[in-house]
Amino acid sequence: MTRTNLGHLAIALLYVIAATGVATQAQTAPQTPALLLGTAWYPEQWPESRWDIDLALMQQAGIHMVRVGEFAWSRMEPSEGQYDLDWLDRAITTAAKHGIVAVIGTPSAAPPVWLTQKYPETLRSLQDGRKDQHGNRQQFNFANPKYRALARAIAEQLANRFGHNPNVVGWQIDNEYAEVSFDAETKAQFQEWLKQHYGTLDNLNASWTTAYWSETYFDWNQVPIQVGYGNPGLLLSWMRFVSDTWRSYQRNQLEVIRANADPRQFITTNMMGWFDGYDHYTVVQDLDLAAWDDYVGQGHLDPVRNGAAHDLTRGFKGKNFWVMETQPGGVNWADINNWLDRGEVHAMAWHDVGHGADTVSYWQWRSALNGQEQYHGTLVGPDGTPDPLYPEIAQIGQEFAKASAALAGTSVRSQVAILHSYDSRWAIDWQKHNKNYDPVKEILSYYGPLHAVAQSVDIVPPSASLSQYKLVVAPGLNVLTEEDAKNLIQYVNNGGHLVLGQRSAMKDAHNGLWPQRQPGPLTELLGGRVEQYYALGEPAPIEGKWGTGESPLWAELLSAKDPDVEVLMRYNRSNGWLDGQPAAITRKVGKGRITYIGAWLDPKTMNQAAVWMTNVSGVKPALGSVAEGVEVNPRYGANGVVYVLVNFATSPQTVKLPSVMQDVLNGGSVQSVRLLQYGVAVVATTK
Ligand code: GAL
């Protein structure tokens, strides 16, 4: 085709676009506040005559977003190929009249009964061979081609219909990926995956050391699926296959949405914090935005565990994220479904924002009159009138409106990173060695004190670019691939401070032991190594630069080979082997530094360790020191810094600010703030 022809074609296309419905693209999407308050709304469960009343109540509470559709497949496609999306269109239009935009969830987490009845192969197989059945959700087989075709078709219908709808801001694919299938076809796909990844059986056999227990494979179709207990290489491969399969499951729908939707509509899925059923770094790659469902369940908000889960989610895309679901007071699935205290939901919302959430959305608006979750917390009761929590939600709505301008365009920036890897968590969980050893708790034992000192911590994978960090801490980085080791060595050589926590760098990319002992390929850089590890029944006393304390669960006996290695902590009298031996060592390498901590430090000692780590690395607290129990989180923007402060101490606390700041929620300027329990302050530097 000539250039002129191409020009004509382009002009002709413009006419076609202008003359057809695609012109709706030109309709501008409504302006939504930078901080969005939202809720999960299920219009399909209610008569249409009710919608307006519900939406008016939402509007009154400052809610600007509803997530809709994610379980409504039987309503969208009551029989195969017969689509009915008019009701959803009307629901979205009605919401828009109340200043509420929509996120559409694709309904693939809840297939209709006609589907699984007609195509029984789309039901997942449990490990014992039984098929899952209709009546709950997530009963589908994530690897099944027929299921994928049907899920893609409904996603395409939705995208065709709503991809240019100005009131639709984004898409959620499926809902909380979790349940996998153990059917023969999935197993065959796994074996094919192994072939792709290992190339030859010799390579697989060598990488997994299958000479052990006569595990050698002579044909790909002999490789079984093992979960939880088995050859560590096989276990890890299965989880990597599961992660890739969720990614392709997601991509199957994502492709048809991308092809039919405006680029301004984001695509996400709702993840689950510390859930480790797949490698989130794999699955998140194709998404525009990370989102997660933040539930406390039993008890009360643990700001350390929850804050770290936010930071983990923020680390998936390296930018602000959404809290797609969170509990309006209580849930229905814990052992004791206690309600969060008055003020706690409000504190939690601001804690979310401080850690980088741009949206906080409650699950759910109103309980379905029947169905499995009748007891779950809601914002309005079965009678459709506000619950006691509603005014607290409305307060959040008002405050989000006030703070939106200050927080628009701001994001979290940290000087400290914690390295996190699913491979390592799985590897430790499969061989805990001490039943009380929880790799997430290990991460949190570092995260809590480090966040308290630095007031901001990123959680990123070991493959991340690390040059922006002054301090990188790797607790329990049990599996360390050769490339990731290179990344860490480069970081130290470029002047960074790398701290390895106990159980680090023991395994290679196949979950096999590194022959050098720990820390494997980092041993030379460290100038020392782990001579022996001990699971502890009795705590081992420790002493040194960080005071006197104990290691309750685990002790690694370290040796310092190079003369420039400094011993930071030693074990006191313990099992004889450990007595007097190094428990933590450090070595300066040019402008950089590498430290290894072999003991599980008790909280007091860890506080001191965190102070040392940050001092020696030049990390400064973002705001300056604050009273204990007050959590500070900074968000940085072109106009300065916004600090979100939340008091989790039971007593009132006063925080003196380092300079006069703008009081974002109350107006005016302040130089100190007083916070009751669960009290919140949002203060900003003024330019
Ligand atoms: C989530 C799920 C929601 C709802 C909620 C109840 O895991 O995505 O649909 O079931 O739990 O807490």
C-alpha cells in the first residue's frame, strides 16, 4: 500500500470511529478523587427499584467507587452464548448519577451450573482425585482449555460492552486466585512445563539429585505432582508451574480486555497479602496495578503485619496500589469474628493510605439475604439502613475528600528494602526444621523495628534494582539463584549495605543445597560462613554490640575467616557447640558492607540491631523520632511530603513535628499533634 493510500485509510477510519458507538471514547471519564473510597456492590442480588436508594446512601458516605460483577456469571450468561449485560449497564449508569464509578470484576471465580454440568472437565480435581462441585466458588480447573475459552468469551463480552464506558475505571480479573487442580490433564501440562524448563531428563535428574531414593525419571510422563512433602526440586517446580499457569489463566482474559478497552481503564486482580499459593511476582507482571484484599479476621489490626503486607503489595508494581476489599468491622470466617473497635476501621483506612493505597474499598455494602456469608460485616443492614459503622465510613469519605488534593500524585519512597521471595518461603515451609519457624514471622521480626526507625520500608524481590537503597535486608533468603546473587554482590560493591538474616543463601535455583554452605555464592564476599545450624528447643543466650538477649528458635554458628570480619554478637553458654561462637558478623567491602545474622533475635535485641543497621548505613527517619506506638508513613510528591500518622498505642500521644506543617484534615498549620488511641493526623510540608 502506498503512503497516500495509508493516509486515506486513516482518514476513513477516523470517520468510521466518529460515526459509530466507538465515539463514546471521546466522552471524558468523570473526575474521581485521588483517594477513592469504595465498596463491593452486588446489584444482581437486589431489585432495581432498590439501586437508587443504595447508591444515594453510598454517595452520602463519600463513596465514589463500586466493584461490580465478579460473581454474577449466571446472571450475565444464563445459558451458553446468551449474554445479558443490560442490567449491568443500567447499574453502572445509575451509579454514575451518584458520582460513583465502577470497577468490573470478570465472573470466572464462580461458573454457572450449566457450564460445569455441560463440561465436567472444567471442574477442578482435588488431590485425592475427587471433583469439586457446584454450589461454592472457585470450583473451576485453572488449566482447562474449555474453561479458559468460556471465561475468555464472557470477559470479551464485558470488554466489548464496557471497554469505552466513561464510568468504568478499571477491571478486576477473577477473584483471589487460589485453588489449583490435580487432574491428569494439568499433570500433563506440568510435565510439558518441565520439559520446556529443563530441556533434558538428564538435566532434570541432576538438578533434583534424583539418584536419591531411586527417584530417577526415564520419561517426562513419569514425573508426579507432589505438594508439601517430596523432592525439594519437584516441589519448587510445581509451584513455579502453578504460578505460570495462573499467569496464563489471567492473560487469557486480560488479552481480550486490553484489545477492547480504553487504555485509561486499568487491569488488576485482587491478591491476598501474605498468601503464598503462587509467586505473585510472576502473576503481577501483566497487570497495570496491584490490589489486595486486606482482612484482619480474628483480633485486631496488627500494624506491623498489615503494614508489611501493604508494602509487599506496593512492591509488586513498585507503585501505589489499591485495597480492593477490606472488612467493614468484622468478618464471618474467623474462629471468633470479633468486631474491630470503634475508630479502628478509620485508623486502618489511613494506615492503608500511609503505606501507599490510593483506594480503600469495603467488602461488602449489604449482605445478600441468603448465601454463605450472611454474618459478614456490611455498611448497611438487611433492612437497607445504615449500620453503626456507617458514620465512621462517612468520616473516612469526608477526610479522603479533604486530603485528596494533598495526596494526589504522591507515592512512598524508602531508603530501606527488605528482600522477599516465594521460593525461599516455600523452601523453608517445606522443611521448617523447627515447627515454630515461620518465614513470614522472620521477615516481620526485621520489618517491625526497621520500619519504626526508618518510617518507610520497601519489600521487593531479590532480582529488583537495589541502587536506590542505603540498606537492603534479606531475612531468610533461603533460595538464592546465581543471578540474584550477582545482583546482591553488585549492590555491595557499589556501596550498599546488605544484611542477610538467618537461613539465607542455602539453596540454589532448583532448591538444591549450595555446596559452599551458607551464604553460598556470597561466602567469599562475607569473608565468613555458617559452619552449622541448630534448631533450638531452648533459647540460646546472645551478647554483643546489640546488648544481651536470646535466640529463641534458631542458631547458626558463624565463622569469620577473613581478618577484616568483625564479630557483632556471640552466643553465650548454650549447647556446647555454640558457646562463645559468632552469632552475627559484618565486613566492610570498599564503600559497601555485608552483614550476616545467624540468630533469630528477640525483639529487644532486634530493635538494637535495627538501630545499628540504619546508623551504619546512613538511614534517617523520614519525619524524626516519634512516641512509641505512633506509626509514621511519608508520601512524597512534587509539592513536598505528606506524613500520615496513626496512634496504635492505647494511650494518647503527642508528636512534635520538626517544622510547622499544614494540617491536612483540620486546616491551618501545626507544629505538634496530639493523637488519641487510633487517632490519625495527616500533615504536609508546605512549599
Ligand atoms: C474475600 C472474597 C470476598 C468475600 C470476602 C469475605 O476473600 O474475595 O468475595 O468472600 O472474602 O471476607
